[in-house]
Amino acid sequence: MSQSLDIPTLDTLAQELAAIQQTGSKRIALIGTRHVPITHQHLIEMMSYALALGGNRIITSGATGTNSAAIKGVMRADSSLLTVILPQSLDRQPRESQVQLEQVVHLVEHPENDTMSLSEASAACNAEIISRCQQLICFAFHDSDTLLQTCKEAEEQRKLVTLFYFD
């Protein structure tokens, strides 16, 4: 009985080695699903807090769930290290998100996307987020199509991608 093995390519190994050896701060995108249990939100918040304490710049979006938890963590550590990119204008965000986002120093809005569906605007937003980062950390379900497509695009751009599944 033969099994196929996923053998990493030399490019992948070189990329991972470079990431491990990098001692300076990085631009890390942290995105994910809105549907996150509260215990997982606390873990994401602690992770983003620790990443910011390490001097890393964190880039995320403004949705509830994963992104909101990431924002909380970075804001506790150092709000100047946080950039939030919205898929649409601030007015289009849920009220509870707006309250949190009003505290963000580096907030990028896209009112030109207000006429798009949220799915289309989110895909464009995620593309901008990965263009600005060196590493992507994503929290998703196996059917989170937009997020999984974002991870694929990040890998194609040779970004270091860490994908956590909730299911």
C-alpha cells in the first residue's frame, strides 16, 4: 500500500527558515471568521496582544469575532501597531464594531465599496490586507470560502500562511 507524502519544496523550506530566523518585527495579518466562540476569542486576543508586545505590526479588518478579538489584544498592547482595513465605510459596520473602531488610530475605510455585496467587498479588503503583510494568520471553518481563497492568494504571493480551523 503506498501513500503520497506532502514533501515541502525547497522554496517553502527556505521561506519558513527565513521566517524563523527573522528577529525583527513583522507585518502580520490576522483575519478570520465572525462566528467564533468566546473562549476562542480570548485566545485570539491573547495571541494578538503577545504579537504586538513583540513589536509586530498587526493588520486586520473590522468585523466581529476574530477581527474584533485581534483588535482588542493589540489595543491593550500598543494601539500604534494596529492597522484596520475595512471592506466598506465605517457607517456600514455593525454598531458594536463602530464603537471599537472609533478608537483605532490607523483605520482605512473603503466607501467606494459600499455598493458591493459584503462578500465582494471582503474579498477586495482581504487582498489589500495580504498585500500589506509578510505573514498571514487566519481562523476559519472548512467552508469559509472567502477566507480560504485569501489564504491561497497569500501563498501564491509567497507569504507565510498559518491557517487554524474551528471545525
